[in-house]
Amino acid sequence: MSKFYYVYVLLSEKDHKFYIGCTGDIKKRIEEHNRGKVSTTRSRRPLKLIYWEGRLNKQDAASRERYLKTTWGKRYIKSRLKQYLAGL
């Protein structure tokens, strides 16, 4: 059985900006972010999971993460979450 990898988008409830990452254990990783164990998001807590995609291998997840961090990728996220983000 293959392991899934996840590309995820967190929204900082402090500065309302995105954080994009990938992991093999999404639940554990989000807990690490919100406990301050991840230096890049420590000062931006609390963080809320607002989007995720599953991938069948680590390389695909890493590639998708890189894309979502580009200008075009950020536009994609904003278009997918248009209704949700409008309510903030």
C-alpha cells in the first residue's frame, strides 16, 4: 500500500496570509505549526487549515507545493477559495 503525501495551505488568523507546505502526516504537521514547533510560522499563530490536496508520492507533492508558492499558484488558491475568503 502506498503512502499519501499532502500539500496544504494554512491561513494565519493573525496576519491573514497563507503558508503552503507538504507532509506525509498532515494532522501531526498542523499540530506542530500551531504549537510553535515550526520556526517559519511560530509568530503567525494561530493557523487554520483551509485547503489540502493528496498526492501519491513525495515528488508530486513537492512539485505541487512549489507551484502553489508561485504567483500563479497563489491565484489558483484564491480562486478555489473565493467564497471562503470573501467571508473573512
